[in-house]
Amino acid sequence: MSSRGKLTDRAAAAVQPAEHDLIVWDEALPGFGLRVKPTGVKSWVVDYRDEQGRKVRTTLGRFPNLGASAARREALSALGERKPSRRHDPQALTLADLWAKYRARVLAKRKPTTKVHRELLWRLHMMPKLGARQLATIDVEAVEDLLAGLEGPGTRANVHSLLAAMFNAALRWELWSGLPPTRKVERPKRRRRLRFLSTEEWERLGEALDWAEHHSRVTRSTVRWLRTVALTGLRKREALGLKAGDVNLAGRKIVLEDSKGGGATIPISEVAAAYLRTIMPVDGGLLFPGQVVGQPIKNPDQGVRTIMRHAGIQGVTAHALRHSLAEAVLASGGGLKELQTILGHKSLASTMVYAHIRDEAVRAAADRAGEALGSALRKKNPAG
């Protein structure tokens, strides 16, 4: 049993014994570690390989008799005379080894949804193909073969991004030298097909939501959640986790502590505020509670499909309602900066995907002005 951390006297003193031998390896010095026996005895150790390539582990001394700084100096001396153990040799590191480091040191700090998504990418697509490969053997051809075997531009782009992030981390940790192979492979482009609801579809959706309010196949929380998404443009997870304290009805805004781009304050319309007022929980808890007490509805997708099917709307998810709200904002004269705030985008670059709608709205306004001016200029001059 082993783990990893920065070994200091304080860290060594804090390590608790387990049922079996536990070794905490140092993050900064490969091969240097602290072994803890079930009895609580702690000893500094160093791993290396002898001239025949056999793994050797040497005990440097017991803690606290031998402090961390002194043990590290002895480990450096030992490793300077011998070849480090294969387990800690950067040249022998496999992609699975790098994933374990990346998962513990980088991914652990990410949001839960991000961690789940990255774990799936690794387990389903990357580990089977490249997990056992040594980093030194992963070249441009290996990366291209991996991406070529994946279905869908979105999956290919996501796998490329994760692999690039792992290699960049290896560079920072001095486990890789030179240009990572991911930088020599063009990042796959996602095909973004934005689906917008027509006016007629909006009307049919409203009728379907009214129908679903009294239909046993769709929970009331799901219906209220979908109507809220349609009126506010919130992302799926943002809306699911809404609590009464997140909604400021007087100020007509929703304060999100944990959105995709970090914290965000989302302005809402009078119509949205009026609707939210009717569903505000009296206990100040979740707006869309699920079957488990204190938890929101787990997955509203099935209910959304039932509602869309009743409305006769195809190819629309809850996220498409966010796109449709963006279209409505720009078509009514709103600018990209205003839309960025409404959608809670951290960067304006994310909002630029809707720029073509803004351009169409501007052209339509120019056409209306041109027709008015043209009509005035075409008036016949008085006879004379």
C-alpha cells in the first residue's frame, strides 16, 4: 500500500499506520519514501536498481531519530551513485502511471462533474489503447491512431485535450522533455450545431409543460426545472442545484457559487422572476427536490424527452433552450456583452458562437431603417 506527498518532519509525524505496510513516496525526489509498519514504526527508505537491474530497497534510518532533511540528503547520495528504481524512472513511466499522478495532483482539485467526465474518457478510450505504453514510446503516430479509433468529433477533441493536459503536467514535473506529441497533432474540431426553437415550437412547448404538470409520467420537479431553464437559460446542473437562497427576486438575479466558469450572477427577466416566486420553497431549500431528501432530482432527461415528444419537437434537449434564449436576446437588440452576462460565460469567446445571430439582427435593423429612409426619399417632389 502506498501514497504520495511532500515528505517533511511534520508530514511524517502525521502519517498514521494501517493494517499493512504503508509507504509514502516523496513528490520531489523519486525513489525516496517513508515506510510505516502496522506497529507504528516509521523508517526512511530509498529504492533503486543495482548493476544487474534488480530492484533494491535500502533503509536509511528510523523517524524521528533521522529527520526528513537528513534522510533526503542520504537518499540523494544513494541515488547519485546508483540508477533509480524502474518504478520511479521517468523513462520507464507508463501513461497509466502518469494518469495516476495527474488524477491525484490535478484532477482531484477539479469539480465533481469534471472529474467524472475525465475518468470516463480515461477508462473508456485512453487506458485500453495506451495505458500500458511507456511515455517514451508515445509519439505522434500513437496519438493519431488513438484519435482515429474514436467516434464523434466531440469525443476526439475531449480525449486530445485530456492527453495534452497530462503531457503538459509531465513537463512541469520533469517527467517529460521536449515537445509533447499532442502539440504536433492538430486538435480535432467539434461540430457545433446549435438548435433553436421556432416561435411555433415555443408555443407547443408551453402547452406540453402545462400538460405535464398533471401527468404522472413526469415529476412536478422536472416540469418546474425545465420551465426554469427555458426562462433563465441556466445550464442543466446549475438549475438542478438551485436553492431558495440563490434566487434574489427583488434584484431579479440568481447568484451561482459553482457554475461552469466559477461564481456568476445571472440577471433574469420579470417573467422568470414571477414564475420563480410561485415555486419558491417555504423551507428555503431546493427548488427542484428529488426522491432522496435533501437531494435534487437526479436525472430529468427522461421527463424532458416525454415533454418534447408530447410537444412534437424533435432534436431538442434542455440545453437547446439555452441556445434559444440567446437567440431571443440578440434578436431583440441585445449585444454580445449583455448576452455573456445573461448566460454566465466567463469569456466573451464562448459567447461569440452566437455572433451570427447578432449579425442577422443588425442586418434586419439596417433593412428596416433603409426601408423607412428609402420610402421618405422616394416621395415625389411637388410639381413646379
